[in-house]
Amino acid sequence: MTAFKRTLSALAVSACLMPAAATHAGEVEVLHWWTAGGEARAAAALKEMMEEQGHTWKDFAVAGGGGEAAMTVLKTRAVSGNPPAAAQIKGLDIREWAKLGFLTSLDDVAASEAGTSWCRR
């Protein structure tokens, strides 16, 4: 899997990590650092997919630093009790967020979607 596909997958998965109350159609604030070229097109594709499902994508792009600035903003927002509904988190950083209790389990979603196309890719 290419780095681009891994990052795209990470953002898509993190969009699924929203609390259950936020998964109903509505506004979804998405923090990411995909602000240039192909990255921006990838974010636009995710936005389109979310909007096709009835959600409103509220873009919260933080440019610069390869995501470092975005992670600083995310930590500030999360610690203050105002995290975005979804955030781009890469690599092993996701473990830190899990330890802090900010992630939602996808076990029920995975079980209900067993055998569908997304889990066969």
C-alpha cells in the first residue's frame, strides 16, 4: 500500500472514530493538513463521500509542518473538551489518542459490515 493510500485510509478511518451521537447525518468537522495539490484533491474526495451520505463537511485544514501544527491544534482542542468530530492522525500517534480515551471502538461497525465490500479490499 502506498503512503498516500495509507494516509487516505487513516483519515477515512478516523472519520469513523466519531462518537455515536455524531454519526447521524449532520455537520462533521474534519481536522487535517491536506492543503496542497493531490492532498487537497483527496480531502475533497472524502468530503464528497461524506456529503453523499447526508453529512456536512466542515473543513478544518491546518497547513504546515507535515501535520505537526495540526496535531498541536488537535491536542489543544481535545484537552479543552472541544475536539473535532474527525481528525487525520498518522502512524503510531493513534496509540496515544487511544490511551487518552479519545477514540471510539469500531468493533460493532466492523461486525455489522462483515462481508461488505469495504472489508474485502
